[in-house]
Amino acid sequence: MSDPTILIERCGARADIVLHRPERKNAVVQQMAVELRDAIHSVGDDPSVACIVLRGAGGSFCSGMDLKAAGADLKAEPVSAWVEVHTAIYRCPVPIVVALERFAINAGAALVLAANVVVAGESSFLQVSEMAMGVPAPMCQAWLHLRHSPAVADRVTLLADRIPSTEALRLGLITEVVADDQVASRAQELADRIAGYPASGRQGVRAVWRDLRGELDDPDAWFTALAAGHRP
């Protein structure tokens, strides 16, 4: 049996979901996508959890899809599990705080863009480089469309370059920049603060934002259509 690629750590009302492939800089493979989807469902549905921290093992966040493993792994089921990760995030009833250490590239960037709060290190960067590779970036584009202006979305996807944490903060892609060695602890601190607020407050704020921004009628179909290259 393969070693787990996702770990769950509990601290009071906070749950840390840890991407755990440090030897591959937490690059995503099919097993990780499945385990991450299941972890988000499990933790999000747990009434004792009030906030989630999503972070990577080994001092980095996520280097994207594991292209080395793709031939034997991701091509067998290239879309479904990763799409399901993002529908799980969209449906997750509790806030998600990402600890962005070192880098978040492509698939990793999509997780950052999906988060409610992002703490990044001074030397960290975000990059959506699929365009330079000749392919679209459907999950990154989905969250950019849902949460950011067309100008910011175009800057991120069309230039396809590394966006330093300071610029990401200016663009509104992340929440806060801290010293590199304080990223995880600061993300946990903010998550603990959020978890300490009344549940009615968290739920009420989420409901109002969904009303104002517009709830997706069918998130599963919407994300799946984007991944398949079609607009719903």
C-alpha cells in the first residue's frame, strides 16, 4: 500500500491538511488528488472543525502536477480527481487558509487562488505558466474568474511568469507577506483566530458573500466543463 500523500493534523477547532510528497516538492499525482478531495470533504463536514490550514510538507507548498509521474499516473484519469478537489473546496463550509512557502506553481497556484486567506513568505512566488506550455489553466482560471478582475486574471495567465509575494499582495492574490520562517505559524495563528469566532458569524458571512457574488447552480458541472475545455 502506498504511503499517504495527504496528512491531517488537528489542533482544537483547526485542522491542518498537509500536502505530503516533500521528495517531489509536493507535486500532485492522482493519489494525492483523491486523498486531498477526501480530506477536504472529511474535515469540512466535521462539526468540530471551524477552519482549515492547507500547507505543504518540507518547507514548500506545491510545485504543480508531477510531470515525471504523469505518464504512468495522471493520464489514466487526467481530470476527474483534480476537478473534484476544486468542487470540494468550493462547497467547503469552513474557511481555508493557505500557507504559501517557497512556491505555488500551476496546480499549486490553483489551490492558492481557491483559498479564503493566504499567508506567503517574503521570498515565495506564485506562477500560472500553463500558457507558456501550450495548454489552458482551467482551475486557476476558474478561481481567477470567481474572485478577481479580468485585468488581474489576464496578468496572471497571459504573462505566465513568477509573481513575487509582494506583487501578489498588491494584486490582491494573497492576504499577507511574512518572513519565510513564519509562514506556517502565521497561517495557523490566523486560522485559530477565525476558528474562535462564533459559528453563526462564519456561516452568515459566507452566506452573504455567496448571495452577493452569485452561487454556482451546479459547481460540479461548472468546474468539469471548464476542465474539459467548454464553457457551461
